[in-house]
Amino acid sequence: MSNATQTNEIVHSVSFLDRDSLNIPTLRILQADGSVYKDAVLPSIDEETAKRMYDTCVFIRVLDERMLGAQRQGRISFYMTCTGEEAAVIGSAAALQDKDVILAQYREQAALRYRGFTIEQFMDQMFSNAKDLGKGRQMPIHYGSQALNYHTVSSPLGTQIPQATGVAYSLKMNNDKAVSICYFGEGAASEGDFHAGLNMAATLNAPALFFCRNNGYAISTPAEEQFKGNGIASRGVGYGMHTIRVDGNDMLAVLAATQAARDFAVENNKPVLIEAMSYRVGAHSSSDDPSGYRSKEEEDVWRAQDPVARFKSWMLAQGWLSEEEDEALYAKYREEVLAQVKVSEKVEAPHIDELINDVYDEPTPLLQKQLKELKEHVNKYPQAYPKTAGRF
Amino acid sequence: MAQMNMLQAINDALAIEMEKNDKMLVFGEDVGHFGGVFRATSGLKEKFGPDRCFNTPLTEQGIAGFANGLAANGHTPVAEIQFADYIFPAFDQIVNESAKFRYRSGSEFNVGGLTYRTPYGGGIAGGHYHSQSPEAYFTQTPGLKVVVPRNPEQAKGLLLASIRDKNPVVFFEPKRLYRASVGEVPEGDYEHELGKADVVQQGTDITVLAWGAQMEIVEKAAEMAAKDGISCEVIDLRSLSPWDVETVAESVKKTGRLLINHEAPLTGGFAGEIAATIQQECFLYLESPIARVCGLDTPYPLIHEKEYMPDALKTYEAIKSTMNF
């Protein structure tokens, strides 16, 4: 049958399917107190990996807390925290190999850190200084690194989804035995690019992992105004794609699901959709105040399900972490982050020539002319252009 | 008269027309209870109910297509695209559908009641994707009207005219001025006619033309030039499509010189269209080449925003060069 629509059963009276026709279970391995469910199948995890995952949790908690503070003090212009979603991002990133390509939305700084992005690299980007890999061109948190296989973040929502399909197809054609992983929120899943990307991945057999952080809100819009279906996971089934829903606040469940998804994708050259159920505990961004659209009580319910605390309890029980080590880790990162802020904010802005570089592989004659005229103008009024005046 | 900022003036215009026209609907991302990320639609859901002011799912192509359908069936949709930088997923619905609905059907159908509102422009440390001025993509599309207000009083009158216009309108709001621009706004209903430029300052030596947020920039440059004894005639184009050739040409015939300023990149920007038309209309009156002070031909940069922008100093220098040609 050329049409993949299988007719399994013929009926002779009208009956409709609805959102409850599909029963989607949620994978959970860790209980609220950090103990493991009796019948749970644990992911593959050793002490070194677990420590690296926990270390990333603490680093990101400190980074988010300090940089939101720095934004409030006017030291950087913008910030976005990933508070509450650390397990979803770190659990999935830890299931990958370094050759796997990450296409983030914008709230996945923890995955980048897990890959090895340094404090200095984070700060240089946020302060838009001359050492920023992105040359100061984008707003804070729009990180990217070719060396770490992490595509540079772009603000428009959902554009990375079909791109991840293209990356995955390329990996397949190169026989790299690698996947792309694409992060996005349940809000971005309303964009047309979501449909395009997932349908193409399914039809073209691209080994892409589509990782949806269903965190309940798209700025002010709650998930119940975003879609009426059974989450995002129900759509994966419609695309004919392997699909799993996982407790996004459970580090081990996310790790297990992503490990299995990666194995399946690489072995079969097929995509997988993972829906991680979580909550955006912080505001959408430093420009947003959630008190206008949701209650403190609702936030508190989710604060009590803190994914980092749950994972920490498990680490403590494993004997892979002590309270003293935990405190020392927070203290160390607080000190390092603060010290790096002081260094990076003093690094000068990118050179004025960077304005016209990278528009094309080489600046066009017209761009060169515009730069020359700009320099003459800046020389005439140096006080009006303090970031670049006197430096060429 | 009341003191209002631009957001309040826009909100006032929306409320006035929603009161008068029960077919008018306001929607977009976060526009319902939250009132939009800039609060332009604050209180409208509470006042007119959740069926007339509401959140949509996060899909600009969906918002635009939905608006086309509503308008084709006789409603008056006012659709918000959260940032003009995010209008591109809706490009197909706007350019191929809104703009051609009437023409392709021989006027069997039209979406004339449709208005897209969207904040545009830089100066807010917004980097590539919260700063762009994409008006020229739309001025090259026959069937669309394109309007840009410069202050609260203008925003209210132009928005009311746009909503009531019998053609689809893309209404670009200068977000840098949303709260920064405060002024006297008449109470109640009034309109500013679309397609008409506004001469905001009479002058004799050079015509300086801009629109939206760049108006205050060119007015500042004109002030600087006045100290050098140069008399600028400052014009706000207001409507880019259709645009008021007559008023601009009349001014240039008087002054003999023209400078056009816009935030969007130089190449392919709307200033090119104006320059071509004015040299045709005023060739024998021109005493110097028409000057363009525009954004650089680069994506909108974050850290080099000041260097990129066609600011008052660059405009002042260009006024002097044009005078001294």
C-alpha cells in the first residue's frame, strides 16, 4: 500500500477519536525524595558523568542568579534563566556524544556548559566584548560554538526545527553515526516550522532528536491556550515518529529517554520526539514580569518539585556528593562568576571593522565604502561613538 | 486633550473603534489578558470580552492567515505581530494573500478590513531580531498600504484611519517611542488621512524627509543646521504606500535639495524609490544630488548600534554636504 494510512478496522457507525484516544505514559525514575522507583530501569550513568551533570546544575544555578542580578544592576542589557528546567536540558545533553550537533532555542545554556563552554566564554558573549565568539552582534545569551557543535542561537522561534532535520540528514549522508538534537518550547511548536521540520525528518529518515521543553508558558500564554491536543507528544505519533513523554524534572528519566532515543535514531536513521514536562520557574526573560499572568501559589507548587534538589538527593544517596562538597561547589562558582564579570565587562568592544565583516564571506566594495565613511565620521565626532572612537 | 504616550494613544484608538465596530477583533501573541508584551492592548479583553480580544497560539503565519479569513468574511481584524522581526513567517499570507485577495478575485472578495500592527525599529539594544525596519519588503507589494506614525497624536489618528481603510494596512509602530514619546492627544475620535505627508517644519534651503522614530532624529539635525544658518523644511512621510509624491515634490521644487533618512539598510530601502521619483519630478529644480542617510548594509548589530544608526550627527553632516555641493 503506497499510502501509509493503515486501515486496521472498518466500522459501520459514526465514532470519533479525541485527545484521550491516545494514552501517553510519562517516564519517571526518581521519586520526589530522590529515591528510585522499585521497578525503574536506570539509564547508563557512572560517578564521573553524574558529577559532571551535577556540577553543571550548580554552575547554571549560580550563573542564572548572578547574571539576572547583573541585568538588574544595568551591567548587561538582557538575560534569560533556565531555572526549573535544568534536568530537562542537562539530562538530555549528557546522553549525547560530542559529535552530535545541538540546535538550541535560547534557554539551553546548561547544554552548552555541559559541552565545555567556559565561564569566560559565557561572560564575553553577555558583555558583547571583543572576545565574544559572536563579535558582540547579538543580544546576551545568544551563544554558539563551532568547536562544541552548538549552533549559534537565533531569536526567531522554531526556525531551528527544520534546520535540525537538515543537519541530521547531512550527518546520515556522511555516515557519522551521530544525531542532531533540537530544543524548543511548547510555544514554538505552534510555529509552521515545527510541522515542516518534523514531517520532513520522518519522511526523509533523518536521525534528529526533537526535544520539546514543555514548560507551561510562552511568555504569558499558558499551554492550555497554545494547543488542545494531548501535549506535543501526541503529534509525534501523527508524524509516524518514535515518541516519548518524560518527567522533565527527573534527571535520570530524561537521561534514560534520550540515551534510548539516540541509540534508536543512529541505528535506524530515524527521528525521535521527546516531550519533557517541566515548568518555567522564572520569568520569560529579564523584560518580563510573570505576576501579571500567573499566581505565586502556582509557582510555589513547581518550586517544590525542583529538579536540581531531586537529583542532589539521589547523588547524596549514591555517596557521590556530600553537603560540604555541595556548599563548596556553590561557593566556588559564585566567586568565579563574580570574578569573571569584573574581567569581561572591562574588555573593549569589538573593533569597528567587525561591523562589516561576515555579512558576506568578504566585505563588498559598497560595505567597504560605508565603513570608510563611517570611520571619517567617528573621527570627527569621537565623543558620540565611545565604543569605537580612537581605535583605528 | 490628554497627555499620553504612544502605547496609550494606540490603546485608545483600538478601544474607540472596538466600541463603534462590533465586528472588530484584536488578537496576537500575548495580547489577551497580558495586554501584549508592550501593553498596547491592555484592558481590551476585560472591556470587550475574550471573544474579541484574545491570545493566539505562537504562529505568525497562522495569525495572518486567520486575519485574512476573518476579513474576507466581513470582520475587521487588527492582528498584532509581536515584533516586525517576526513578521516573516507571515510573509506569504501578507504578500500573496492579503495584498492580492481583491485583485485576483476581480473584487469578488477582499480583505480590506485588515490591519497588521507591529513594532519596528532599533535603539533599544535589541540586536538583530528586535530592531529591524522591514517596511521596504511591504512597500514593494502592490495591494498593501504601509503606515508609520511619529508620535502619540499621529499614532491614534493614523491607526483609526488604517483600521477603517478599505485596504489591508501594515501599521509599523516605532517601539523606541512607545513610552518615550509623550504628547497631547485629542480625546475621542479623529483620523489622519492615509497617503498624505505632513510638513512639520517650513524651510527654504533643503527638504529633510523621514518617518516614524527617525522624525525626532532629523528634527534634531535640522536644529543643528539652523545654527549654521541652514533652513530645513522637515516632512514626515507618514504613509509609505501610497506615498505623497505631490507634497514632497512641491517642497523640493521650493528648496532645490532633498535628504531622506531611514533606519533600514541603504540598499533597496524606500529612500531609493523616493529619490528616483523626485529626480524625475524635480530634475531641473535640483541643486545637489539627493542624499540618503540610512542604516548600513549589514544586519542590525547590537554592540555597534550607535555606529550603525543614521543618527542626528550623520544627518547634520549630510545636510551640510548637500548645501555645499
